[in-house]
Amino acid sequence: MSNKLNVLFLCGWYPSRVLPTNGDFIQRHAEAVSLKHNVTVIHIITDQKNKKNTTYTSEVINGIETHIAYLKYSKNPFKKLLLFIKSFNILIQKTASIDIIHLNEIFPFGIFSLYLKWLKKIPYIISEHYTGYLKSSNTKITFWEKQISKHIVRKSFAICPVSNYLYKDLKDLGFKGNYEVIPNIIDTELFIPSKKEASFLKLIHISSLKEEHKNIKGMLRVAKSLSKKLDYFEWNFIGNNGNQYKEYIKELDIKNCKISFLKHQSHSEIVHHLQKASICISFSNYETFGIVIPEAIACGTPVISTNTGIALDFKNVPFCKIIPVKNEELLLKSILNYKTLFADLNITNMHTFVKQQFNKKVISNKFSLLYYKSLKR
């Protein structure tokens, strides 16, 4: 089967006027699928600024028909549920034809997938990214949410976690299904290598900078120790202004270095920062994927990462050093030994490594095969 399909992306996360970058990794999946198929996106989100119960937008974004419902904020869960159901019913009317549903977020949007499968016999697959399913995240999932989610997964044609790390924890939760790991997408035409200036050590970390998740204070303590060993280095933290860490930095009294916090950057700006860096650091306590890791590698920048997310799949490659979570001593040692750890790297090979696994066309082909298989069932 090679005909063009009509694919409905049901999204718990997606870029919107409320959260412009939220779920941009799902948008990249949708854009990849649109290389081969017709894609329609449905997303529903609460908007604190809404005066009406619901407002709707429908527009074509990067070739994808995108329908978003913005709900008025309500503390009443019953009212919120009714608004969600009503919005879904209105948005689904805007979708002329559906061959396959691509669900993004098992719960609660998976309930809509179950409904469409029961009512119209439309199969669905699931892409899952949620850190809450990781044991190390300590997220509490209610009994009923877990039971409903298990049923949603069981009735899907396939569930596609974005990493083996997430796959293992989903299975350990008791989610039984047809698993196939399909990762996030790296724009390998944008994230490209560049020749580095090796004048001094330049470290970079890119994330939300949330302490519980990303362990920023752990990296700052390592910066303090590093400052006692080196005459000078720089460490850029990109993701927000870092105001919550200013007092802690003062307490540490770090010398001989420049620590900078930069607000959220565009993809083109991130490429520039990664190309200039000596090492990209990911010191997370948990990750389902960790997209900056393959982005850095695609730019020819080696990575030191905790054993989380996609980094676990890179433990045997010469441009990624994997260390245990919270191990500040080994992070320090690895940074100090980076010239030995990452000796004679070939930046062209690094870029090719990422392109072969995370390129848009590669991911598009993987999803297409699943779609066709689901329709032959």
C-alpha cells in the first residue's frame, strides 16, 4: 500500500497562542508525516484570557491543517470536561476524512481515539513523550487514569515511545501493547557542524532550567569545583533568565569563569551556540528523550549526559560520555578529561550519525509503515 492517507493528529500538546513552543516536537512529527500524507491536527487547550466558553482557530501552518479550541478557564472539572467534549465534536466535524489517528498523549486524549475507533472503526497509533511515566519523575498517576490508559494502549495498533528509556518504564507500568520506539526529529539541514575555535573551554546546557528535572544546582556546584582547576572557562545556560539561581551563584562565589543565563532562543540561535561550544552538558534527573543531545551531536559538539532518555542509546559512541544521575564528581572528571574522552572526533561522521536516525524522512517512513500495517489488520 502506497497511497496517500488522511492522518488525524490528536494532540495533548501542540504550539498555540497560549504556549507557542509547547509540543513543538509533535509539530515536527506532524510535518514529517505530511511529506507523504495529508495531516490534520486537533488540539484543545485552556486559555486564561478567554472570555467566551470556547473560541476556535483553523489555519494551515507549514502545510498542515491545524484546528485549535481555546477553552475558558474553569475550576469546575465537570464543566471543563463538557467543554472538552463539545470542542472535540465541533473540531472533528472540520475533518472531512480520516484513515488513521495518530494520538499524542495517552490520557486523556486517548479517550477520543477509543471513541473514534468504536464509532467509525478507525485504527490509531500512539506517540508518547510524557515524563510522568518515568519512575524517576515521581509523578502520581491515579488508579483510574492508569486503568483507562492501559485500555487505550491495549486497543491501539502500536505505541511508539520516543526512547528505549521511556519504553522500559511504560512496560514496567503494565502498559501492554505493540511497541515500536520512534524518536523525535532533528532538523539535520539546520543543525550542522562548524569548525570550532579551541581557545578555552566553552560549556553549554539547554533546557527549561527546572531544578527538580534538570539539576541546575548540581551543575553550578560542578562549575565551582571546575573553577579551582582551570584558569578560565565559560558555561552558558539557555532556557530562561536564571533569576532563581542568582542567590545560589552568589553563595558559591565562583571565580575564573563566566556563567551566563540566556532566555529561550530560536532554533537558528541554538545552532550557533551549539556550534561554538566545546561540550554540551545534560545533567538531568530524568528524560524521556533529551532532544538537545542529538542536536549537539549533529552540530559536531560532543555530549556529557546522565544515563537518561536517548543518551542511553549512545553509550557506545565516541562522542557521548554517559554518567550516573547526580554524580557531580564524575561530571567534573569528565569535563576535565574532555580532550582525551573526545579525541580525534570527526564532525562529519557525527552529523551523519544523527541524520541516519533522526532525519525527517527517516521518521516519516517509520510512521508510514505503521499506518499501512494498521489498515491491513
